[in-house]
Amino acid sequence: MQLDDTLENYMRRVADFHGCFMKAPGIVIGCHMVEYAMELIGEPKGTLNAVTETRVCLSDCIQVMTGCTLGNKHLKLADHLGRYAMALYDRDTREGVRVFLDLAQIDAAVYPELRAFHLRQRDPRVLTDMEYRKQSGTRVVREFLAARRSVLGWQRVRVSYARKDPMDPSVACTTCGEPFLSKTREAGPCAACRDGAYYEVIART
């Protein structure tokens, strides 16, 4: 599978989409990972789908570069795994490739900032000092670009996801009246009314 643009332009587009400066480490690394996965998988016979094992920068790289998004359901979010990794696969065969940032290949003596970034062990100043954070990010990017694919691992995989997600029916909540998706098809309170909502109503219109 070929990209229809340069990697540099993709990084710029992802940065715009993500709302971050173009040379953010996660964007640079993520775009290289997606590019590598696309080369490895080649042209899928069916519809291309993707999985992201994190919801940070990598997920935006996938959406911009492949067109697999959460909205069109071609991107699966497996961020409970918490790994900087992704997979591209053919939806019909469920076979594809998984690419990950390989800690075993990131020598602490050669790539100290990249390794610390991957392990979230950078100097705590990255959380409070934006200038230091930018300088650290520059070092991470510099080290990654020196290593590139030598620190990326990959595997041939077959995913366990169903070809298409089932469409749950919608029923009206017996408490608030708003329709919600219900696997049981039974009327009752929605999760917000039953378990508590993420918001507090401060005014009604």
C-alpha cells in the first residue's frame, strides 16, 4: 500500500489535526510506524482496517494517513493495552501486520531520551516547563530519526475482531427519555441515569 503524499506532509497534516507542533515526538514516531505498516501490508484485497493500542498521537497518525477512523469504524481502539503499537489488516481475511516501538532495540547509552520517552521516565520538568519539554522533544526526535526502523518491531498477525461490529438497537431511557444503544433491547434506564453521568446539568434550555 502506497502513501499518496510525502511523510513530511503527513506529519504536518497530523500536527494540524492533533493541534500540536509538527515535530512532536509522538507524531514523528507514529507517522513512521504507519508508513512502515503500510509498506509491510501492501495492497489489501479487501477493506483496510486498523487497531491502535493507545489513544495518544499514534491514533491520529493512523486516522490521517490511512483514512481508518473511529467514526467510520475502520479503526478499533484497544487503548486498554496501553502500548505504543498498531496494526493494519484486511477486514475480510483479518490478516495484517502489527508495528510497535521495540524497547529491546532502544539502547539507553545510544538513545537515552528516546528510551526515557518510551518508558515515560523523562525529567519531570517536561510536565511543568514547556521550553524544557520542547528541548526534550527535539532530542527524542533527533534520536529516533537516527535510529528509524531499527527501533521498530513488526509481526504478521491475524486479528480476532469480527468483520463488522453488530449494530445495537436504540431504546428510550425510562428515566431521561433520551435514546441509547442497548445490547439487550430492553427498556430501562440508560447508563448515565443508572451509574451517573460525566456531567452536571447547570442550566436547561
